Amino acid sequence: MTNTIKDTELDNVLRVLTSHYRRWILHLLIEQKATTIDELVIELCTLGEGVDEDITEGGISTRLHHVDLPKLVDIGVINYDSEREKIVLIEYHEELQDLLATTKKWEDPVVQSQLP
């Protein structure tokens, strides 16, 4: 569903984009539309190699459950079914993709080459 970013408070969207993990999650979901926690953990660990020395699957999983997914749910861009561990992109803001494209230019070059 395409919507405008005006439906969501801009400050909240920008706060969400301060985390490279949340930016990576959104890039992946815009491409795939839906994923599972396990698939997302593997993809984030792969993207994070060489960028985050302390990255572990357990750490990423915990971070997703307690930090990143709730923030993305709060701004209304994803639906997260914790029982099925399924994540679905439910809102698509053209302006959000523009913001992600801009932030992608600032990502680590290795990460840039792996993002959709």
C-alpha cells in the first residue's frame, strides 16, 4: 500500500532511520515484502560482517524482538506476528524509499553492494 510520509510524524520516521539495522530491514522488506525472523537474522548478520565486530545471531535476534521491530511497528510500516515470527511490509511510503536511497549512499561500501 502506497501512502505519504505525512501520515506518519516525520521526526519518528527519521528517528527510526538512525539505526543501520532498521535501514537494512526496510531495504530488505521493500525488496521481499515479507520475511521471517530466522531469515532476517541471517541476512542482517551477513550485512553486518566487517561493520559490526560484535555481531552474533543471538544478539541480532534479541535486538530485533526488543528494539528494531517494535519501532518499525510503531511507525506503521510493518506488521510483526511474534507467534509465527513473520514480518510483513504493510505501508510503503515513496518518501521513505527516497530517504533510504539517500542514507544508502552513506552506508559502508561493502554493505551498499549487498543491499537491494
